[in-house]
Amino acid sequence: MIDERLTRLLHRFAVAAEAHAAAMDAMDEEKANRHALVLQGLYREIVLAGDVGREELLALVDSDRKAVAGMAAVYSLRYCPGRAIAVLRRLSAEEGLLGFRAGMALERWERGEWNLE
């Protein structure tokens, strides 16, 4: 069972993921960086909830909102690489910046360059 605080953190993570994607699409580097920092902080708070936090974050990979699914997949790579990679592969087939970013995330993961902590 997830508590109210974790629910709020997950909601804020989803909102920040969409805001980050919108800033990237608008090529607004300052806003994109700001939202990336928010996402990192929310991730740290979510995983402090332990397994339940990681599981609930992983559940966001099934979101209909592609930016949310992609960001949740990126942040779940270390805990559930099979499922996260499958989502990123699906998203990498998308046209546009979202597909490109998902493909780059996969490449960085496969080269061992991605450390989110």
C-alpha cells in the first residue's frame, strides 16, 4: 500500500516529466535543466520509500503519457532493466525528439555510461 506522500511524489514526477519533455521540444535548455533537477530530487525521495517506491515508479512505465513512461523507464533501468529497456525500445521507434531521446538513453545504458545516483 502506498501512502499519500508517495502518491504526491509520483504525481509530481509525472508532471515534471511532461514539463521536461515540453521544454526539450521547445529547445528551452534552462527550463529543461530545471525540470531535470526536479526529477532527480523526486527520484531520490521516491526511492527512499524502498521497494514500494521503486515498484510504483516502475508502474509509471505503463503510462499512456509517453514522456512519463519514458522518464519512469530511464529512472527504473537499474532496478528493472528488462521492463525499462522494453519501454525505451518501443519509444525509440517514435518519431521526433521523444524517440531520439529514448534511443540515446538506450545507447548510454548499453555503453554503461548512465549513473543516476
